[in-house]
Amino acid sequence: MFGLLTLLTISKLLFKYLRFYKARRSVALGRSPRLIVGYMAELTESQGTGQHIPPPALIVQGEETGKIEKGPRGYSFEGTPEPDQGDGTSRECSQLVTLDRVWGLDDDKLPSSKPKDLCFSFALFKLLRCRFAKYTVLEAGFMKASRFFQAILLEGNDYERVFRVVADELSFIHDYYYSTPPSNIILSLFSIGCCSYMAVFIWRAFRYLGGYEQIYCLVWCPDKHSRRKSGDRSLFRIGHGNNKIGTYLDFGNTYYDVVPVCLVILVLVFSEIRDIVSRIGSKWSKVALVCKYAKNASDPERSTTCLQKRIAFVFRFCRFRLVKSWEGKMNQCSILVLCPCKISLLARRLLRLPNQRKTKVPRQLQEAIFQALKREDLTSEQAGGLKLIRPPLSPFLDSTTGLRLNAFSVISGKGAADTILGWHIATSIYEVRHPQPSDAKVAATHLSRYCAYLVIYLPGLLPDDDEWCESLHQAVKKDADRALAGRAGSAVLTPEAKYQQLVDLLSADSNHEVLKNGAWLGKQLVNLQTGWGALARFWSEMILYVAPSENLDGHAEAIACGGELITLLWALLAHAGIASRETRSPPAADQI
């Protein structure tokens, strides 16, 4: 029985190794970037305007069913599929499922738009895989899908849908790089059957044996006369059986064997059940189910009623996921500690508690970023269709032109990190003066603290040198703590008095240029009465400006650790055709 369990364990390990080996050599997984790059190079870009842009023929599933040939730009199909006409006959390989084929499914026969969106996320995942394989945005063909991406997701007002599509894409990236290949369901069911048989066998044996001892023995101590007669020199003997002059000794109990074995069997059963449930409810299985429905829908002789019911059931009830690649949360940090902490600084350092907290990404923040993405003046188009994102604009107006000034030049920022910290300090000061809640305030304050978190903990994902960011943060934080050390308790002060006290301390006692610029900028914001709406607009532009990055390893590490908002925005901008940022002009010291 135990040999059967050992054999089953070895077979499962071999099966996982074979699945891993097969996945590495598959054109759908391991060699996917080469095929996608070659395929996108030959794909014709969809034509159209506005909402009438047809979906591009991005590969969703079925690459391994077509005939592959090697080319100078990677792998490609023998005859690249053209956009589907709705009857499934325009493709040489009918088993190849592309996005336009999925998008042509009847919406009335699907439970919602989520099946199509999930397939869209899966197609985008294949493009993003090319970025992690060191291909550029142009080489991977991002631009041939960017117009459809913008028309479908950015032209409307459903900002939650945009974040959901990109979050699902990152979950596929996480599963591909950081999870093991799924087990075979039949093998898992066989394992559960073997464990159940073992449990029944052990239970019946335990009932037969009862609560008997594990070891028992008889200690026999003969008298001197019998020892001389037999010539035995030993002091005692140990034997089994009944003897009137012997003494029985017992050790242990069968409970010590049965309970651990039953616990191990229980853990194995729950592990197999978990694997089965996670595979059935996984997004990979949902994509496969929708693709199967798309292939059957193109054949009028096949019935799709059963598949429609399965899709409706799976998308409605099967939402089980063991590891979440994106929890929908963001970290928050602040340079100015304005509220008294219940844990002393010494205790926090001894316990190594981080100076940060995690909070759910608010809908107001998502909406502010979404509205910033829709602005026509946010980007400038370059050769090849690529777009460059401009630096964020401040709420201040140029006295000559009447246009909004560059946020970097307002405080003479040398880079993104010192500009972020200066505006973060100014936003904290403005929050002290205007504590009234509003949607714009939620977006501005959350983005301000998240950008400060990036400077402190993830400087590698910012455009500046990470060592310079680290030294800058330490110097600013040290000077801020020293300047605010003599701050009296402000529980009974009015917002105006708190604001004046904070500005006076930072203006008089601070030595670092970033702190002085932040205090001065905070006063300007309060005097101009810019309002939280202008700050929310600025911070949404700032987070988008720093999001483009070539640090693929940093984003891969962020995905492995549960995901970051800036990684989601990095992928979002890449699909929108924004791969880099405009170069800033040198800051003018006399502005404002």
C-alpha cells in the first residue's frame, strides 16, 4: 500500500517534469515570443476610426495546431491568418483562435463581456511576454493593437474595465513565470482514491487492534538454581508469551502511528482537491473554454448550448484563486510624519517595522488616471506610431503665455525623485490646511504617498539613478525629522493654525533644498486656492510620466511579490503605444 503511494508520488513528479519540459519547447508557451514577433511582423494592421476599429487578429490559442516555419524575424505560420469574416473560413488553420474570432461571438449568448475581455487579456499577455524576452515595443508589434486597445478601453468611461483587463494580463504573466504546470485531473483523482483506500484500511486495522501497545515484551528473571543448571550466565531474558515468573513491559500506543498517518493522508487529499479546484476555476481554463466555444460556434453542425451554460457557470461561480498576482492594493509612505505614532521610533527600528501601510486602490484614483490617459495633450507622436509622454504640468500658469508650467521647473527639480518629494511635501501641507474629504483629495493624497513610496522602496522603477534616490530620501527624511522634532501637540489647533505652524517650522529650521522648495510650494498652493482637483490632475500625470521603464527585471520582481500599481500602468501604457517619455528641458530657476 505504501509502495503504491510512493509510486504515485514519483509518477506525479515525472508528470510535472514532462509538462515543464514540453511547455519550454512549445510554441504556445516557451517559444511563444519568437512566434508572436514573427506573426505580428506579417499581420496587417486593422483599419477604421473611432468605435468601428475592427479587432486585430492577435493570437489567443491554438498556435501548436498550425504549420510553423522559421524566418529572419522568428517563427511564423505558413500563410498568416487574415481578419476573420465571421464564418471561420478565412483562415487556413481553423484551430487557431484569434482575438477577432472571439470578438465576433454573439454577445447575447455570453453571460457578460468578461469572457471576451479575458481572451483580450490573454492575447495581450502574449505580447507582454515579448517585452520580458527583451523585444522592444515596435519589434513585438504593440502598435498594431494599440488603436483597438484605445478604442475599446480608453474611449468609454469604464475605468474599472481597463484596470481589470491589464490586471488579468499580469496574472497570466505571474502564472507563467512563477507557478508550476498544473497537474492532470485524472492523476489527482487517482491520488485521492488511493489516499481514501489507505484511510479505510488504516481505520479497519485500528478497529481490529484497538488501542493496543506498539511494543510489548516479557522480562524473565530465572532463579539461581535454574541458571546454574542451564549454564546461562545472563541476568535476564526477554521473550514473548505467557510465563508465570516473567513480567510484561509495554511501550507506546497505536494512536502514535494512526494519528500522524491520518493527518498526512488528510493533507494530501486537501492538496489534490485544491489543485483540482484551482485548475477548474483558473483563468487559463476559462480562456480554453471560451476558445473551444469560438471554434464550435464557427461550425453550424455543432451545438454550443452546453458550452454556453458551462461558460456562464464558470464565470459566475468559479472565482477561486490560490495566489493573487494583483491584490488591488497600493503602499503608502510619507516624508512628513504629522500624526503621533503609537509605537516609538526606537521600538519601530528594533522590530524592523516598515514606515508604510497598504491600502486598497480607491476608485477615485483609478478614475483620475483614466481621465489623464484620455487627454489629447498628454503625449506626442513619433516615427513608427510610438508616443512619448510629456512631463506633468503644474497648477501654476505662465504669466506670459497663460499656459500651465512644467512641474519640474516650478521647483527647479533635477530629476523625478526630488520633484516627487517636493510636491509630496507641498501636498501634505495643503492637506493640513484643507482636511475636508472629497473624491479629488482621495486621488491626490493616495498618489502622492504612493509616489513617495516608490522613491523610498522602489527607486529602480523610476527614471533616476536608484542610489541617488536612496541618498536623497535619507537626507530629506533626516532633515524633516529634525525640523519637526520641536513641533508641539496640535490636537486642539485649527487647520489654519496647524498649517501655519508646519510652514514656519519647515521654512525656518530645514536645511535641505527639497524641504524648502516643498514648504514654499505648499504656501503657493494654499495662496492660489488651486483646489484638490488640480492636484489630482497633477499626480495622475506624474505617475503616468514615471511609469514607462526599461527595468524589466524590476517589474518581474514586482509581479512575483504580488504586483505594483506602477507595473500595471507600465503595461497599460505599452499597450496604448506609450513606451517612453519626452526629454525635459533644463529647469529655470526664476520661474514662479
